[in-house]
Amino acid sequence: MIIIPAIDIIDGKCVRLTKGDYDVKKIYSEDPLEIAKGFEDAGLSRLHLVDLDGAKSKHIVNHKVLENIASHTHLTIDFGGGIKSSSDLSTAFECGADMVTIGSTAVTSPELMTEWIETFGPEKIIFGADVRDGFISVNGWKQDSRLRLMDFLSDYTKKGISKVLCTDINRDGMLGGPAVELYKSILASHPTMHLIASGGVSCANDLTELKAAGLPAAIVGKAFYEGRISLKQLSELNN
């Protein structure tokens, strides 16, 4: 299982929210690059970088942070947050993103999402399925759609998408454990999917459980920043 540490950005700083609530914010570092270098030095190769200002503003805001990390590390970066236009997408790739995570646009503009898949290739796009109570949420988790998760996944896997980052919003930042049963049900329906678990990881045992459930990748955020999982543990679990 690949361990993917997360860096969430507001005002150029490394922060974490709780359940996506911008009013419940904690700053962990003024220097995201320093955090990213720490992940790289520990032997991790991936990074999930989220522009929370972008998600809220509906256009990329913190592209300079992406550019700085991409130019000073060898991490494979997937970038998300605020990608609403082809211009945003081009900016992300020009600033060093290896992949982009697209969520809201896939819901609100399926024709544009399809165009991006055809133009850039499905291997460059991670489908961001942000879920609350079985339904997809959009726009920085501030709005719930009427789209059911499983229908949403089926539609886009038919279009060639194989990488899916699924976040259980109710668990995000809560350190209460990941949505293992949800992920199992997704993999049962889509056994070849590269499913990335996100939200709720609280300790190394949670990651072991996700690995045992067959998850090919998992994102770790608050558990690391709160000292519940060490860099050494992340490195040992990453394979």
C-alpha cells in the first residue's frame, strides 16, 4: 500500500480542517516546503497537496506553493482544490503537478471533465469522490449534491478513470478511524480500481487495516501532524 501524506494550504500555510469546516482550522507550519522535504527525507515518494483557498474561491490560489515544492523536491505530487477551468488545469501542470484531483467539476461540468480526460489522459487525473452520507459533496464540501457515490463512480470508470480518491467527510480530521466498510464495498464493485482512502486515519493500525482490506493507497494527514503516527512508521508502512 502506498502512503500518501497530505499538505492542505490556506494563506500559504500548512493547515488542517475538521470535517472540511473552514472555521475549525489549525495551522501546523508556516513553511509547507519544509514539511514536504521531511516526507521526502523519510523515503516517501508521493504528496497530496490541497489548495483549500482554491476550493473555496473556485479557482487555483496557492499555485506558488505547488511550484515551490515541485521545484525543490522529487515528490510525485497530486494537486487539488479550485480546478474549475482548463486554465486552472494547465496552471497546475505548469507549476509541477504530476496529477490533479478533480471533484466538484466532475459533478457540475461533466462535459468539461470528459474533455479533460480525453485531452490529458485518464492517468493524469484522480477522481475526487468526496462523500457525505452516501452522496457526493462539492465546492470545498460546502454543498451536497444529489448524486449517489456508486452511480458517480460507475459513470466515470466507464470513461477511463481508474484512480479514485474517496474521502468520507464525516470522518475527515476526526481521528476516529477510516471508512473501511465503504472502501470494501467500492472495491467489491470495482476490483481493479486504484482506490485511495482518505479521512479518519488515526494511527498505524488504521493503515494496517486498510492494507488488509486491499486498499492500494491511503492518505495520512492530521494523524501525522498531531503526532499519532511518526515519519518512521509512515516509511515502514509504505511499500
